[in-house]
Amino acid sequence: MAITLNNGFQMPIIGLGVWRMEKKAIKDLIIESIKIGFRHFDCASDYKNEAEVGEALCEAIKTGLVTREELFITTKLWNTDHGHVVEACKHSLKKLQLDYLDLYLVHFPISIRHTGIGATGSPLDEDGVLDIETNISLETTWHAMEDLVSMGLVRSIGISNYDIFLTRDCLAYSKIKPAVNQIETHPYFQRESLVKFCQKHGICVTAHTPLGGADANTKRFGTVSCLDDPILKGIAEKYKKTVAQIVLRWGIQRNTVVIPKTSKSERLKENFKVLEFELAKEDMDVIQAFDKNYRSNIQPAKFWGIDLYA
């Protein structure tokens, strides 16, 4: 099951996110996920595990488990490399052991002080606030992203964590329209206006944190998980599915790509089985009705000394 992007390429509607995945566990998890049926893997330079992902993909291809053409690999440009887009992309390709990327995203709509290619820190100024660059515009960054397509390094380019206004601007100045906007969205943070705007203008929405972060974000940020919601638990009982499966299926049925992260074998299988059932319209409507406008991934405010979303 896939979504056709605005340039004609197919993007699997469910993928495996590798954020916060332990390096030593990645190889086995990716190999197992490919055996289960996953073909879409969501990476980023900032996740600091591209090399481990690359080792797993290389082995899977060499052993004939999968072909490169069957895979859809995403990675992202980090904030410190907005002025070094081509070099950063090539650095990621080398780590991933790939000749091209299926999708390359601008990770955040902000450029910060360069610290070296692939050195994905978040440098702070003397006041403990993110050291933001003011001489590189998002338009300049985007045109450099477009160059990657003409160079054959990337098939599709996109944006991540862009709101409606930044997305509109990107549409206005782009020669190659963004194929994807990857954002946090889940039942507690549905962002219907942004999702509909993107889809109206041919931009596929990928839901990062599609489960609301679950236990990981509760521990990291102290946020509440939608997986504990009694209404969702009731729907899950009705379908004899887990709450996570219901939430992922809801995301798929609103035509968003979902990229849940898990390091557990049984969860990999559960997540992929969301392609095997559908939610009735009345249950989709019930979930839509309890949007709380509640962001669970609040990293910028917590670690950067600045709230990018204020």
C-alpha cells in the first residue's frame, strides 16, 4: 500500500522510524522488518545511526532479501548544514551505503551555526539559546535541495516540521514542489488545517510521532500518551486490535504516511498488520472529535532554550 507523490514516485504508507533506536539493535531490527514486509525506512543525520542503518540495508541487498529498487529510504538535512546541502547529502549517502535517496527532507525550518559536515549538534550561544544563523534563508536552502534532484542524488525532496505559512512560502519560491511535509500528528494533535492544506496542494503528509510518542515521550518530555485514552481503548476492543494499531490505522485512513518507531519484534509485526483491516467511518469520526491540540514532542523548547512553535 503506497501513496503516489507529486512527482510520480511511490511512497509506502507505513515505514519504520529509527529515531532513538539503539545502534547495536538496528541491524537485526531492520533485517527482521524487511522480512515482515517493511520497505520504507525513515532516517536522519541527527539520529546518529545512519551508518548502522546502512550496514543493515547493504546486507539485506547483498543477500537478496530485497532489492534497492524495492526500498524507500528517507533521511534529513540537519540544521547546522543548511549552507552545505550537497556535502551533507553526500555524507549521509556514504553512511547509508546508497547511490541515491528516495526522499531528502529539511529536518527543521531553521539554520543554526555550522559545526562541520555531519556534526549534528545544536550549538547554543552565550545565553544558552540556540545559535541561529541569519544569513541563510529557507529559500536558499530549498534551491540547494532542488540541485540534489538534478544531480541524481535524490529522487524526491521535502520539508519537515513546517507550518502552513512556511509551507505556503516554500510552494511559492520552489521550482520543484516539496513532495512531503513530515510533521507530528496523532489523535491528540491532529493538525487538520495543516494536513488538508498540504494535501490540497499535492504535498504528502508523513506523521512522525504517529502514536503520540507513547512511553518514550512520556519519559523524555513528561507528556501524556493518547494510547492511554479510554475511548481509543474501547475502539481497540471493538476491533480486537491494540490501541497502537487503531491509531496507526486512523492515520493511514486520513491519507497520511505513518512511521512508528519500535525496537520490539512483536510490535513490528503488529504495526505492519494495520494494513489488514479498516476503521468504520463512525469510528474515524469519534477519533477526529477528540483532538486536544496537544503536542507531545517538545524537544525545541526543552533543549534549545527557544520555543520554535511559539
